[in-house]
Amino acid sequence: MKNKKDTSAYQVWGTEKIIYGPIDLLTLVDWVRQKRITPECWIYCERRGTWSQAANLEELKLLFDPSQGRPGHLVGAIKAGVNPDVMLRIRVLSGLNDNQLHAFIRYMEILTLDSMTVAVREGDRGDAMFLILEGELRVRVMRHGKESILATLKAGDFFGEISLLDEGPRSADVVANDRSTLLKISTASFAKLRQEAPSLAEPFLHSLGQILVGRMRVLNKRYVDSVLMLQSLAVPRSMGSRNSNPRAGMRP
């Protein structure tokens, strides 16, 4: 039985009529750069279970024809040193198959942030959602010059998702704790995605909706638990004040 890692492997039919591989996508790209793979070479993708010429393979189109590329193409992520398997671990992308994932990334940009760089600032208009490929960031608010950390985000997490639905002000800062690589989808790009490829936007929105509902359930439970705790503390206190005067309620 093949493990999950094998699903991203490729095999190459060389000019010597010998099959090389399996190799991962990073190695495949290196072979293209070294001209060991030409546009006419045949490549087998184990994830799809199909053979195609290198020039027609979605992952390599940008290398053979730069005019096909757009910010955020998968190859751009590879050039930035990002393992493509990381993208598959982002929960909000879990509803996309391989072809959909590659198409979806065409609508995104890749950002690299140095440590202490502010990704979004509280009060600014929300105009994009961010998915974390590598690194670590913190969500914070600044009050009276003091920082309060609300959450720590790592690879596979995302933030700013509400901006895709409501371009209201940001509720907190998000700051890089160390060097981080993000995928960014702007509200304009997402609107274009929904118009051009609604069948691609649907599974993404479904996954996003499930995650947001899960978060809402957790927040609701915390709210209910807090109310019940306050009520339990208030009852003994009121009973104590009522009985503090032993003569209260007695007839003269």
C-alpha cells in the first residue's frame, strides 16, 4: 500500500527510453532547470494516475512558458523553497483535489515576511485572507503601549478569512514571530475566482464555512460556561447578604 507521501511522486520517461523515479516535485523542477527534462518529455503523476508531456503538466507550465504564470502559481512557491505538500496540510484547502489546488493557487500571491513584520494591522480595512505555509505569527492587540497576545498561528493555519465576506476593519494585528511564508488571496482575486470558476470556489467556501462554524460552537460553549460560572458565584453571595442579619425577617 502506498503512503500519502507517494501521491505527490512523479516518474519521467527519458530520451533513453528508461523510466526514472519516482521523484518529488522539487526534484522534478530541478531537472527542468538542469534541462534534463524538455517540454516534450513524458511525465507520470502518481496522484492523478496519468501521463502527460512536461510542457502540459500544470506544475511545470510556468517554467516552460513564463507568460502562463501568475503570482501565486505553485512553481512560484517551489522557487521560494516551499514544499508543495505543506499546501495540502492547510485545512481550508482540504476540500480541493490536486487539479483544483493548482488552479486555485493561480489566484493567490506568495509573501515572505521577516521576523517582526506586521502582516495586518488593527483598524486597517480587511482586503485579503492569508494562509500560512511556513513560519509562525502571533495575533495581538496593543492597549496603552502593552501587547496582549490572543493567539499563535503556525503552518496550516490561516487568518483574515472574514475579509472575503466583509471588508470591515481588522480586529487585531498579526505579526511574524520568525521568517514566514504566506499565501495571500485578495478580495478582488476571490471575486474574480467566484466569477471565473464557481465550481472551484464552492469546495473552498464549504471548508471555510465548516471551520468557522466549529469556531463559533467553541465560542458559544465558552460564553455559556462563563455565564453559568458567574451565576453560580452570584447565588451564594446573594444568599449570604440575605442572611447576614440574623434578625432580618423576624417580627418585633
